[in-house]
Amino acid sequence: MEFESNYEVSRVATFIRSHDFKRVALQFPDELLKDSTGVVRALRKELQTSCEGGNDIGLYVMADTTYGSCCVDEVGASHINADCVIHYGHTCLSPTSKLPAFFVFGKAPINASNCAQQLCNYALSCRKPVMVLYGLEYRHALQDIIEASTIETTSLCRDVSKSKLHFADVMSQSMLPKKSSEINGDCDDASQKTYKIGGLLWSLEQGLSMEDYSLFWIGPDNSAFANVVLTFNGCEIVRYDATENQLLTDTSQQRRILKRRYYLVEKAKDAGIVGILVGTLGVAGYLSMIHQIKEMVIKAGKKAYTLVMGRPNPSKLANFPECDVFIYISCSQTALLDSKEFLAPVITPFEAILAFNRGSEWTGKYVMDFQDVVASVPAGLENLGEEEEARFSFFQGGYIDSQDVNKEDDDRPLALVKITQTEHDPDHKTMVKKGTAKSGVEFFATRGFQGLDINSYSNTPQPFILGRSGKASGYNHETNES
């Protein structure tokens, strides 16, 4: 019974029956695959006993997701023409684009009384109201934590007010695809003091902003927590580790990520060729985001290439050495790639807007979600590329002379091979650096190594080719010459 309760077998069966689904995809992350056969067996038994035609419902186990396991893998589900997806384990609750989905968060163990005690002690020492956020795997214990914290606040009623503690809600455990108009309508909630992140939803008191709250996170130090730290970097944040039953107040490691992201933004400004990495094929709105980013890159006078390759890694991206920077379009919890081992930096769409919008400054605000990124595009973005003056680069120590790739003559293919530089005042010639390559053709035409040119001295094909002889440390012709 504990196994069936943990995987919410009865609720999943009810969701399938109520929508009359016949082909159901069960998506498991790698760490839960060991339980997949047990879940299928229990779910099949529940469907047979609760409804007629339960044997006609097809259950298909999906593993090794195309992109991040926190998102619904609509690509994998389409291979079996699934009617819906049952998603198990950690999730970002990003809206789907085509298929209905039901999410089983799991039930991670937690000491509710200890958590409530730590929460009330923190609220006692904090002057601001406390907003409690948590990983979705602890949603099952939320009511116990609220009741235990009520008891704690009652014993400390003279010092801690009940109105000082606020708890976020889970948006929904089931999800139906949204239309584009509905997705854009969600953006208006931010002006109404309603916030959404990682599947959580909460509202603020009248006249208050997020900076007026302290955040209390319940859960591990994972991508969901990093998303909270970056998005609300102006708030004081503490984390309760349910595994160790202790409160951690040092979030300097997570906040240090902001410095790294600012460094990548400055480095992306010098890019001439941009690769747009598609990191999802299921999150609603990803196509419009790709088109918006591509249009922005072109208006900034840079060349854009769209790449679809599944989960990116250093080996895959090394096949595209012409790209100076990559823009990774994915869900909010997988968008931050640690690109220290990559040949070129990997940035988010929000960071791309900061890098390619001339005159923009980073105010400290950080945006991760698709809809919030669209709403955060500054006014005047349509005027990108109109500035002709050089831009100062911190990395090259001088002014960069950017050329608009759209001004190239398409009727002269050989023009792509030539790197041009606008003439300036001779007294300031050394201060202006030459721009980078503007296309893949230009990159390969101007790099030092051009490959092996075997027939460079003759246009006729050779009957055979005689290579070098000897050892690599000293070929015979090199030994003879010495």
C-alpha cells in the first residue's frame, strides 16, 4: 500500500478513466526506472478493477528522455501515438504544447515537526514576513508542516504572528495544453502581485513586493533551488535540508552564479556567429521564443544558426567551432548549463537580450521562464542594429567595429570570404579592433588550417598518392634534409 500511495496509483487511474485515454505513456527518470514494472503492474490492476475495458488501455514506459527529465517528453510519447503522459519524479511543471499530462511528484521523507520548529525560529529572528517555498516532492507534508507551525506560533504568540508565515501553493497536478493566447495571458499575473516558479503559485499582500519578504526553501540544493535564488536574488533566502534536518543560511555559492552569468553576457557581446540550441520540443511557446531570438540576433548584425541535438555536451558543441556563443532555449530549470568545459559559452534567452540589445544594463533582475522573458524585452528592441558606432569590448581591450550581416551582397558568394574593416581616423586606428567572422563560410575560409590539399599542384586525378615514410618523430625526408 505504501508503494501505491507513493506513486498515487488510484489518482492516476482516475485521471486516465475520466478522460478516456487509451494509449498512456509513463515517463520515468533514470533513478525511478527500477520501480517502473511495479507501477505498471499496480496501475494495470487498478484499471481492471475500477472500469470496464481496462485491458484495452495501453501502458508504455518511457526512459532516457530526449532533453531534461523534468519536462514532459512529448517527442518520445509521439513515437507510440500516446494520448497523454504520466510524469513521475522531479518536474518543473512547464506547460505542455500538445499532450495532456499528469504529474506524480513522489513523497520524499521529511520531519514535519522539526521543519516547523526551524521555520518558526527563523521567523522569530526575521523582521520581514516569510514566504515558504518547497520542492514538489514535499508537497505531501505541507499540511503537516502548516499544522505543526501553527502549534509553534501559538506557543510563541507574543513574538511570532500567524500572518507572518505564508505558504506557496502547487498550481495543478494535471495539465492540459494551452493556446498561445492563454500563455500570453499568464504574463499579466506579475502586475497583479502573483508569482509562479517551479510549479508553485502565491500572491503577495497589498502594497508589498518580493524584496519585502524573506524566503524559506524546503528541499535539496538542486536546479529548482538555483532557479529560486537567481530569480529572487534580492531576497534573503535560507534552505531547510530535510535529509540532514538542519537550516542552512549560507547561499553564497548559489549567488556566485550571478557573477558567472554576468561574465558570460559580456563575452557574448563580442560574438559574431550565434548558435541557437533547441533544448525542448514540448514546452509551450518554445517555437515563438526561437523565432524571437533569431530575429533579435539578426537585427544585432550577427549570423544565427539553429541547432537541434538533444542534450548538449562539450563533444557535440565542439562540432560547431564557428559559433562564438550558444543560446540555450529550454525550461527554466535546465537552462543554466555549466559551460566551463565548452569551447564557447552557453547563455539563456534573457542573457542574450542583455548581450545583444545595445545600451542595455543589467539591473540585477534575472528571468528564466519563456513568458517572463517575452514580457521583459525592453522597448526599442526593434531598433537593434541601427547603431553604426563601434562598441567597447572588455575582453579585447578596445572598440569593436561590428558589421551588419544583412548588408552583405548575396550575389557575391566570395564576399563571405573577405573580412572587411571600416576605415577610421589614422590616429585612432589602433584603438578599433576588427570584428569577428560573420558566417560559418567566412570562419572556415579565414582560419589557419584549411585541411589536406592533396591535388594542389595538378587538376588531374592522381593514380596513386605517395605519403611520408618513416617515424612521426622524424620522417625520412626530414632526416635527409638535416
